[in-house]
Amino acid sequence: MRREKRTWNVERSAYYAVYSMYQLKTTHYALRITIYLLITFAVLLLATACTATTAAQTDDPTPAASPSPTPTELPPPPKVNYTPVEAGTVSPIIVQRFPRRGEELAADGTIELVFDRAMDQSATEDAFTLQTAADQPQEVAGAISWPDERTMQFTPTDALDRAAVYDAILTQDAVAEDGAPLAEPFTFRFSTPGFLEVTQVIPADGTVDVETNATITVMFNRPVVPLTSLAEAENFPQPLEFEPEISGEGEWLNTSIYVFTPDGDLPGGMTFTARVSAGLQDVAEKTDLPNDFEWQFTTQPPEVVFTTPNDGQTLVPIENPIQITFSQPVDAQSVEDKFALTSGRLFSSSVAGQFEVISETVMFTPTEPLAFDTRYSVTIDEGVTGAAGGNGMVNPYSFGFTTVPLPRIVETTPADGENDAPPRT
């Protein structure tokens, strides 16, 4: 009996274990299904939003115009009356148009439509309109020509406006020679190029304390040079000019970024005017820079950035040289003229010594060792110029230090006058 009961308990335990695993597995599946449903719902919601956005767009999106500081919101494309054609009508098709989708049309450019068959030229000309993209559009006057029976060209009488957007419209009144009309109106929107613009310069206009080893960078809003080989790059335009003149070499990092590298350090403390002259054209020769673009920057004058000894340092060895590090390479003679090392003693004169100038570092070694336990002052007057010339240091700089004292007894063992000193000391 006990054995049967024990067997029943084991079976019941196994049943509960299997049942628990089943519940856990069922819960896991339910959780996975819930997650899948949430993901599906999110995807459907996103797809609905994207569909709504896409539906609001035209099949022929407006090409991007040149950057403008105050962009104007464009009206929707024009609505043109649509008339269903009779069943079985084989309508003419526009197989090509210029400007192409996304292309800009030069201000003096020509619009071209190419059909799949010969067209009724008079009816097609009457069906065509070019107008400004505006709430109150203005029709553009022009002349129409036919290079062949399938190709119609429209040339505006006056040059189109720069950085403007236009709508070209061909209604269903356009018919083929056999009388078949267009299946639906044909419209497209295009823009004209704006002016070539300088979008950014480095250093920026009005920047001061520019490092004397800096490069000068100009960025344009559209390509100025083509992608080509290094050999052909020698013929690229060099658009930068400087006042005062800076010798150096320029290169195009890409089609719209130009970098000028001076041959050496720029003179310190100088204000330079950089200029990109008007007339520089983009790579497609559709637009140019309408006016000179000028900006100014000022280089950093020399200044002291580090000294050895430090200001206020004590216990300075009497034979150590004095080291001064400037922010840029300096002119050796100007440093010698503006440098003075004096002691704090009354009626003391400037300490004589030898100078060594290595780039931005100046080493002064006194001819004779300095005096012990003496306070010294180093003064560098304003006017120290950089190695490349220019204006000198604006403010004087000074620092002081104290040399080591003479050797002296600071402690004895036993002490002076000590009683009961150990006999073995």
C-alpha cells in the first residue's frame, strides 16, 4: 500500500512538473506573440505615416536651390485640368525632357521636350506654358522652335532669375500629328542656380590671436573644380589674395574646399585681409561669384608661455641657464634688445651673458655664476618680434627667482652646549 502511494506521489509530482513547464512555455509563447503584435502595429503605423507623406509629394520633386539665408516656402505644384481620353487612344508620350529630374537650368538655358512621335506643332506650342512657382504665378515669355518633328524647345526671351523656381506645363491640348492627345497633363518643376557663394572661411572674419603657422581655408556652396587627376589640378583656379601679400601654395581638398598653406610662419600681431575676387565660376560655368568676398584676421603676437626657473622659485643653482619659451619662433636680436637680468641689490646693473635662440626657445647663460642667496628679476620689454616679423609682444613680462644660499651648518650632534652627551657620539 505504501509503495503504491509512493508511486502515486511520484507520478503526481511528475505531472505537476510537466504542467508547470507547459504553463511556462505557454506564457513564453504568449509574450513572444504580444511582442510580435506590438512590432507589427508600430511598422503599420510608420508605413501609414510614410504613405501619407509620399502621397503629398509630387512625382517630380523640386531640385534644391542654392543656399539662401531666408528660404521661401514654395506653393504646391499647379493643378491642371484633366480630361479622360477615349478608350483605345494611343496617346503621345514625352520620352525625354531637359532639364532632367533634379537638374538646374542655367538662367539663359533652353527647355526641351522630346516626344515619341511627330507632333502637331501649333497645338503643342499653344498648350505649353512656363511660369514662376508662386501663389500668383507670372508667365514667362519666350520663343519656341522645333529642331525636328519630335523635339520642341522653349527659350525664354529674357534670362531667368537666379535662385528661382519655375513650373513647366503642357496641357492635353498638345496632340500628335494623327490628332491623339496627351493621356494626361505633363508638368515639372525646376530651379535655376543661385550665385556662387563663400559659405565658410577659416580663420573666421574678425578672428584674433590666430596661430602664425595656421592655414587659410575657403568653402563654397557648390563645386568650383572638377574631380580629376593631380596633373590636371595644376590648372585649377587659385582664388585667394592677401593684403599684405602672403607667399604660399593652395590646393583644392575637394571640388568646393580650398586650402592655402603659407610658405612659412605668418608675421605675428598682423592683420591680414583675405579676398576671393568676383567672377569666380562654378565647375559647370552656370553661375559665378557676384561680388568680392573679403574678411580679416589677426595673427597672435609673441608672448611668453613658460620659463625656467619659474616665477618665485627658490634654491636655484647659480650656474643654471635661464630658459624662456615663447608662443612662436622669435627674432634673436629683438630678444637680446628687450631682455634684462638684474639682482635685487641696490645700484645693480644688468647681468651679462650669452644668448641662444632655437625657434621659440631662448636660453640665457650668465657669463659669471650668479651670486648666492640673491633675488633676481628677469624683465622682457614689449616689442619682441617673431622670426617672421610683424608687430612685437604687446605687454612686458617679468618673473623672479632666488639663488641657493652659501653652504652653512644647520644642525650639529651633539648640539652646542649640550650636557650629558652620550660618550660614543
